[in-house]
Amino acid sequence: MNECLTTIGDYGLRAVGIGERLLPKTDFTLCQHFTLIGSGMIWNIYFGAIALVIGFVLANAIALAKASRYPFLSIPANWFILLFRGSPLFIQFFLAYFLFLNLKQSFPLFSWFTSAWAGALVVLFLNTAAYSAEIFYGALQSVPRGEVEAADAYGMSGWKRFIRVIWPTSMRLAWPAYTNEAIFLFHATTLVFFSGFPAWQQRGDALYYANYFADKTFNPFIPYPILAGYFILLTLIIVGIFGLINRRLNRHLPQSARIKRPRMPLIR
Amino acid sequence: MGFYLSFGTVLLLLAITAPTALAFGFGGAAAARSNFLPLRWFGKTYIAVVRGVPDIAFFLFFVIALDQGFEYVRHQIYCPDWDQPIRQGSDFVVCKAAKLPLSSAPQWVHEVYGFFTAVLTFAIVFGAFAANVLYGAMRAVPHGQVETAQAYGMTNRQTFWRITVPQMWVYALPGLSNLWMVLIKATPLLFLLGVEDIVYWARELGGSKTPRYTAYPHGDWRLWYFLGLLVFYLAFTKVSEFFLGKLMKRLTHGQATLGGTS
């Protein structure tokens, strides 16, 4: 027990570079598995949470641009969505990494983006923005006509009508699908250290450490189920948080109103 | 030559995996709505666990787990009087006759075996997603249809095979076509399973292991290679979208769903 507390002290924050420098090499204990993989989850949560929050803002802007009647707005939005939804995230990571490497030659500013914490975050942010924009666009299109007409009847128009009626309703409609998008964004964060971005000083995410253990012990039956456990826990937390927001979004509706089944989730 | 073949590998994998995953999905969905409780638990757990965990973790897990599983079973059959433990420290030791593929086997057997594990892994992972879609589709079949079948005296089994299954496909198609898009985009992960796919070549031809610390005197050509891959996948997605749209139109023609009228 005490031994395990030492291990947690040594490796609990290993993924961000605090604690013991060398990873365990032989005689792996179950406690080391749990601690290191858990410390790697810091990166998964970091990437997922930040990309989700900024991505939400951009996604709304792109969804609006796509729904716009001006082609100079809707055409770039369509291309953006096609580019990020139509290609594997994996390839996007590769491509972004090499792109940043080349840009670094001419602009030293980009040297930040060749490390995972910033570069991969940019890719994930744009990627989730594209997926969410498609969801939000679909929701915008399915706002009931009656609600818009009611807003007209109240004398609302333009921005006021959008911010008070159309946007809140579209969020309500989009929320179940957006919950799925959030879950799969967190799953997608495991790809970061598997593509172009190198794990500097062996500071990796949960999958990086799980893979490390599996490579060393040649026994996949311990590290991967632990990783799976962590991710199922994370998924449950996301579902819980999004459920609370959903309750708040729909607080004025009769509670018996059946919540729409989430549509088929998208994975990358 | 291997480089061009790798594109064929990707297409072949898609062609084999899609029906296999559909079969897995059908099994999973049928299990999840079975009347037999343990089977229902099994089906629901299968769907929930695979959906709750990143797919890349499954790819990494199954490539070793399946291999060791097969070798363990063969070990039990071929070498019953082996007395040493199978796991010795960090080694997985089975007798020579149980090795898969046999060390004396020609190269193509190794490649086919690698491809086979890849297909099985993809089928298990995407089978769970397909199971989720089909499970929803089975429940979307109008209840009146099932009640009518029961009124005609059909057993549960007959109702399932004669009423539910033929009618569920229209409801399943949007989810399944989405899944097809996802499957296309998952193929670059093949290289994780040791199959020489297009990304494998991208990395192989790239050469240096830690490009972060390498200063290229000129533009890195890999950038163009990956751009090519990006265009390949974008085009593939676009073409699939076109044909799936046509299929949907044909299937919903005359159906009493929203798609049939609009």
C-alpha cells in the first residue's frame, strides 16, 4: 500500500514532466500501470476539454456561414467542413505536423506548433469545429418554422431574433448529437502521439503509456483494459455533464417530453 | 510495386471488412434484443464497451491479443504435455508447432495471416457500431407490423426473420452509410496492425525517425505525399457519398418515411 503511494508520488504527474524521470523498466506492478496510464489521461483531458470549448465557438460561426445565403460565406464553410470531415484525423495530424515543420523554417513563431501541446491542439480544435458545425447546421435547418414566425409576430428581427429564439432552439436540437461528438473527440485525443507529433521526454497520453507497457511486457491483457476503464469513466463523466446542460437547456419544457435518441455518433 | 499494391490492400480490406462487420453487427443486435438474459447482457456489453473506448486502443489490443489467443489454443491442442508456464516474465512462450504462422511458412502466409487479423479486428470494432445501428433500426420497424404478425400466429422467431429483418434496412441505412464513411477513414490505422498500407509506405519512405530535430535544407517531400493521401481520402468520401445518396433514394422510394416523400 505504502509502496503504491510512493509510486503515485513518483509517477502521478509524469505525463507533464513532474516526478521521476525514468520510466519503470522491469518488474511492473499493477500500481505502476494504473498510475502512469492515469497520469497520461491528463493530456487526453487537456486536449479534449480545450479543443471542445474553443471549437464550440468556431463551430457556431461556421454553421452560420454554411447556412448563409451569401456564397462567399457558405462556399468556404462547405469546403472547411468537407476537408476536416472527409479525411482521416490521422492524416490531418501527419500533415499538420509536417506543415508546421516547414513553416518553422521561415517563421520561428511556428516552432511552438511542432510540439504536441499546441500543434495537435490546433488540429483537434479545427477538426471538432468541422464536425460540430455540421451538427449545428443540421439543427439550424430544423428549427420549427412556427417559432421563427412567433418571433416575427413579437416584432423581433435580425440579431435579436437569432440570439433569443433561433440559436437556443437549435442548441436544444443539436445537444444529443453534440454529446456524442464530445465523447468521440476525447477518444480522438489518443491519436495525437501516434501520428506525427513526438512525445517529448516520454511525456505522452494514456494510450502512449498503455502501449509502452504492452510493448515491454508483451501482455496486452493488463494495460489496455486499464485504459478502457479510464475511458469508460471519462465517457460517463462527459455524459453526466452534458446531461446537466441538456436539463438546463430544456428546463422550461414538460419533463415527460421524450428526449431524442442521439443520432449515430461519428468517430474519426 | 508494393507501394501501388498498398492502395489495393486498403480497397480489399474495405471490401471484406464491410460485410463481416455487418454480420458481427447483426449478431450483436440480435443478441442485445434476445429473450435469453445472459445473451442480452453479452450483446449490450459488447456494444457499450466498444463504443466507450477509443478504437485505436482496440486496434493495438487485438493485434497482440488475437495472436496470443490463437497460439494459446493451438498450444493446448498440439502440445498437451508441455510443462513450462506460457508467460515467462515478459515472454510469451508456446511450443514450436503452435506458432502462428509456422516459422517455416512462406512469406505470403505471414502476409495473409496479418491481413486476416486486421479484418477480424476491424470487424469486431465496427461490428459493435453496426450492432448499435441495427439495434435501433429493429426497434424502428412499426410496432403494428409485429403485432399483425403475432395476430397471424407467427412465433417470435418467424416474426423476427419474416417481418422485422426485411423491413429494418431502410431505417438502418443512414447509420450504416455513416459507418461506411467512418470505416473508410479508419483504414490508415491499418499500419498499426502490421499490414503494409499506404500510411506504412509514407512512414517507411520518410526515413528519419525523429524529424523534429532534423533541419531539412529544402521542403520535405512527405508533405506532398500526405497531401496526395488527403486528396485520395477526400475523393473516396465524395464518391461514396454520391452512391450512398443514390442507394438511399432507391430504397426509400415509395416508403412511408419522411425520406420517401421529400
